[in-house]
Amino acid sequence: MKALVWHGTADIRCDTVPDPMIEDGRDAIIKVTSCAICGSDLHLYDHFMPGMKAGDIMGHETMGEVVEVGRDNTALKVGDRIVVPFTIICGQCEQCKRGNFSVCERSNRNAALAETAFGHTTAGLFGYTHLTGGYPGGQAEYLRVPYADATHIKVPNGIPDEKLLFLSDIFPTGWQAAVQCDIQPEDTVAIWGCGPVGQMAIRSAILLGAERVIAIDRVPERLTMARAGGAETIDLNQESNVVAKLNDMTNGKGPEKCIDTVGMEAHATTSLDAIYDRAKQAVMLESDRPHVLRQMIMACRPAGVLSIPGVYGGLIDKVPFGAAMNKGLTFRMGQTHVNRWSDDLLRRIEEGQIDPSFVITHTVGLEQGPEMYRTFRDKQDGCIKVMIRP
């Protein structure tokens, strides 16, 4: 089959690789009908996440049709149409029973590596590093789904892929980011980053009843899309002091809730702390660039909430934790518990409350995938979300 394969920093190729096979009785094989490039794929593209190996198949936003089912899998049958969550879940461990699917205790086949890096294992993830199991991803013509009797979202016929694909990651990720804020009707929610997850977080915060949403970015097309979703915006090309601007917009109080949808590759270039991060990262003294975290801590109203769906991979420096403690801020973060939210979000799509396809700006075949990684990475041609049809 054809697949998008990692060969090193900024080196993604469309290669011919072996077809996947059933390896366990709970497995399923799907023929991929749609997949997408995620912002966290760019962390792998830039090689900021450790644990990648040449030959790894990329991608963790995937859906398709079941073409083969393992002997012990009674939840699926050939012909079923499913969205595949990016988190691989056993559905049986203590964490899965609690709905904490992204920290499934069984699905990471490299659990010892994760324990060394994080203290405890997290769930296995598709198309990500070997810290999370090294599972082949879904930017391919076919995908093996481990624990497929639990790791799936069965979806109806008659709804196009474009509306359903993002149940795999960015829609529930934006939704969880907003839910973690415990939004009250009078709240102002500030969201750093207007990429795909940021766009979903904007609309989720509004659906959950926020009085105001303020979105922060520097890419014109993303800011336009944020305003179309109901957000006020701060353009980083025009505002050098985000904290002061947020104070000005909230009568000096600051936003009650803050969401970081950026993560480890904040692209601020004008502030001293951002320059410091770039320099330390270049000489491998720091793995992540926490510019957004610093801003959120200083901007957030005392007793507020910081929600962090943006991915961080390792060590950060110069975070004003004293300010966070003395202001009484609550941090809530983590990879998304996709299946916790999927039934509700599928219902909202079916009822027309939201159509996640609004975020798609480019649709290509697998062969164009490597070029689209570069386009997405460099934010060219107004690129916000790339959908791939194998």
C-alpha cells in the first residue's frame, strides 16, 4: 500500500509499504477513506518529539470502512464505517473504566519507555513516537486498528467524511479544552492559537455558553476564521503586549479562562523570552517553547483556569510558577479522552449544531502529502487544515 512515511527531520515521503495484517483477535483492518494532517504531526515533522524511527507511518486522524475483523472482535463487522480515535484504548483497564482513555494502562506496547519519560505509561497513539507504542498511523491506504472492539466510533452512512473525520482528534480535543475550563455564563475565554484545535475550541466555548471568546494568533486567514466563529481577535502582528491588551479588553480583570492550543512550538519571535527559548532549544538545553504558558499565567484572572490541550514533550524553563500559585490558578491538561465525548459530539453534528468541515482548506491525495506537510508547516496558501483522500 501507499503511506506517508517519516524519514527524518522535515522528510516525509509517500512510500510503498507492506499492507497491515490482523495480529490479534481484537484487531480490525480498515480501508482508509479520509485522513488528515494534525498540528501535532508537525512536532514530528520538525523532530521536536523524541522516539521517532525512520520508516514510521504518520497520521492519527483517520476514518474508513472495515474490511477485516479479528476472531474475537464482536463489536465490528466487515462494511462498518468507523472513525478511529487517535488514542488506542483497551476499554477494560481501570483508567478506561473511569473514562480516562488517553491514559489507558494496556495499549502502549512500549510502556517501559513511557514510564521512563513520564513516570507512568500513557495510552498507545497512532502514528506517533515510540514513547506511545510506535503504532503505524493512518495516513495510508489501510490501517490496522488494535483493540478495535473498543478503539472506534461507529458512524452512520449518509454523512460525508468531511463532517465526521475530526471526531478522531481535533473536535473532541477542542471540546475537552473548553469543558476543562468549567465555563460559566459570564466568563471571558482567551484562546491562544487559531489553528484547527483553536478553531474547535472557539466554537466549543461558545456552545458551552461563554459570554466572550478572545482568540490570539498572527495568521490573517486563521484570525478571519476565528471571527467567523464568533470570537474577538488579537493580531500578534499588531499587538506586542498580549497581557496588557487582554487587561484592556476586560476592564483590567483578565480572562477567567485561558486555553493553550499551541503547545511546544510557539512561534513568537519578538519577545525576549521567545528568543531565549529558541536559543536554548537550538543547543538542546530545552525541548519545548513555553511562551504561551507564560503569557497565560500572567494574563489569567486570579482564581481562573488554564486549560492546556497543546502538546508538550519534555522540559520547559522560566515558567512563572510563583505567579500561578499566588494567583490560585487551576491547571487542567492532557491528551484527549476521545471516546468520552464522541457520542455527544456525533449527536451535535447530526443535529446541525456544528459542522466541523468548516476548518478544511486543502484536500489532496496521498502523493501530495509531503508537499502539504511543508505548506501546513509554513502556513502557506491560507492553509488551516489538510484533508487527505487515499
